[in-house]
Amino acid sequence: MADLKEGTAPRDLRAMGTDPSALAHAARQEIHGG
């Protein structure tokens, strides 16, 4: 799970404006297949 977050973080940080809540939400969507 840590690897997934690290892999998605850079993209999400740019897309979401470094919003931790949005980042976490995006990570959950990735885990569940979008």
C-alpha cells in the first residue's frame, strides 16, 4: 500500500494542489480501481 501511495503522490500533488485530503481520496480510488 505504501508503494501505491508513493507512486500516485507526485501526479496527485500536481493535480490536486497538494491537498492531503484529496491525495488520500485519490489513493483510495486507485486502490479500488478508480
